[in-house]
Amino acid sequence: MSVYDTDNSINLDALGKLKGQGRAVACIDPKTIGNDELSKMHKLGVRGVRMNLRTRSQTLSKEAFADILHLYADRIRHLNWVLQIFISLPQLALFADEIPKLGVPVVLDHLAQPEPSIAPSKQAGYSEFMDLLKERKVWTKFSGTYRFSNMPGLEQYAKDIIGLAPTQIVWASDWPHSGGVERVLGGDRTKHQDYRQVDDVGFLRQCIDWCNGDETLVRQIWVDNPRRLWQFK
């Protein structure tokens, strides 16, 4: 969870207790982490790292985006880890052409996090996202749609992604639902904050509805795709 920055101790402790049956995505500083630490994480079940450029409100140039993407990718490529990126759909327009050059699997969180006030097809980054999916150059997660649940065209957007690239989708609950940056008290991320109240069961049912109840498609998104992406044997 990026809310803890690069402190992965909770996830690593859980992986140890699962004895090889779990998977996790870590947050790292690619400039300082060593190979020994990466190897220990890998043995426990870590299979990716997360970049959060959305909630931190980072505004980067196209060149800066490319530099940071390659910095992360170069650090994890030897492990065949996933680079999981939390950005907004409009931000994707700035670096979409760099993704095929990274040489690692790339996952875009929360259906590439479209802005909530306008239909995704009218947003910058939409055509780039669709092209990457169509060419199997990127993965995405059915997750976190409560962040833009009232967005015009959400259902059609989800169904278009399913129709275009059913092999490139995994599901995630986005649990626990932290309060977000706006609820961090005094800028101290270690202080208690209330969780958001999210209907997880309702979200799961909504995603299945987007699949039109197709059992083969449901198995693909909830079983086969994650097994392949997260390297389960």
C-alpha cells in the first residue's frame, strides 16, 4: 500500500505466514534498494512494485515521466516483476509511447483512473489506453471504481475494455479503503484516519454484470489472468 510509502513490513509479514501461497506488490525507492532486499521480497512472494503518481499530485513533463518509468523498470526487470502504476487517464497520454519500451509487464490501476466529471472517451489518454490494451502492451485492474462511480459512461467504458482485451484484466478489491490524501491528519500518514465505507460485495457483483454473467470470462478475469500475471504455478 502506497499509504505506507516504502515500508512494506505488513505485507512481507503476511507473505511469510502464507508460506509461498501469497503475492504482493511492494513500494520501493529504486535509487536506494539493493538486490539482496529485492531477492528476499521475491522469495516471499512479491511480484511487482507500485508507482503512485496520482494521489501525490505530481506534475511531470513527458521526459520526466519517461525517466522515472525506466528507473523503476531497470530495477525490477531481472526479476520479471510487474510495474503497477497509479496515474490518471489524462496523465497516460504523456507517456503511453514509453510503456512498450520498458521490457516489464505494466498494470494501470483502477481502469487507468479516468477523471470523474467527463466520459472517458472524451478524455486525453483514452485512445492511447485503448491502443495499448488492444496490442496487449498493458494490463489494467477492475478496482477502485468508487473513486469515479458517477462518471458518465462508466459501464460502457468497462464493457469496452472487456471486449477489447479480456486477457489483460485482473480484479482487485482495493481493500482496505483508506481515507485518501484529503483525510491525512496534519500531513502525518501514520495517524489514524477513518476508512471509506465501500460496498465491496456490490462492486464484485457489478463487475460480474459487466461480464454479462459469462462464466468463462469470469474465470479468465478472476482466475486465469491473475495466475499468469502474478506468476502462480
